[in-house]
Amino acid sequence: MNAQTVFLIVNLIGGVAVLGSYAIGLGYFPEYRDELWGGINGIWRNVLITVMLLSGAAYLTFCYFIVFREDIHTYGTHFILGPHTISLLTGLFLLSATMWMPSAILYMHTENNIWWVFTVGALWVTALSLLSLTGMYAFSTTAPIPFLTGLSAQ
């Protein structure tokens, strides 16, 4: 299976899992909705919602670019999984994004500290996998980066 197809399948399955975990978490445990915000209220909650929507749009743009770009095979060629490294990191990101809300709700419901560890761990894995995806994508090309080339010429 080619890299674009694998990436698309991972995103479809993972995206449904993330949205499903949110729907189940918020639908079955509405009493934790405010607590899931971690004390963020008022204008800061609106700012965070705006940033999340922008991040979602940026991720969808990234996905579109990866799926329809012809030379995805050049990304991650020096990694063990080659071009499938993007799909692995995406799967890790989506899996951890799926896990954080259920584990946070379990922590709030049971007050068992192991669920706090799972929640924080899931959020760290989410952040690090996205950072790795960004770095891999940004630095996988051998072509010069115009902005940096312009700076070095000065």
C-alpha cells in the first residue's frame, strides 16, 4: 500500500476515534465539562477555542498536502519505516489524543492517581508526536528553504 493511502486510512480511523472519545466523554459525563477545561474561564477559554480551531484547520491543510503531494516517498526516507514514518507518528498522535479525555474523566470520577499519570502522559505523547511530525516534515527536504537562503545571503 502506498504511503498516501496508509496516511489517509490512519487519519480516517484515528479521527473517528478522537471525535468519538470526545462525544462519549462529553455525552455520558456532562458534569465534567467545565472541569475538563482545567480552570480556564472567560476570555482565555475563547482564545483557546480559537487557537484549537486554527490548529485543526492547519492540521487538515497538512493532511491535504500529504495525501495529494506526489513525492511523499521522499519524506522520512532516512527513518526505519521510510515514508510510513509520517503515518506512524500520526497514528501515535491520534491514539494519544483519543486517550486523554477518557483518562481525565476516569481520574475525576475515581480520583485514582494512575489516571492522572495516563492523562498527562497522553498529552505529552500528543505534543511530542506533533512536534516530531512538524520537524520531520519541515526538515525532510533537500531543497533549500527560500527564507533561510535569503537570510544567509545577507
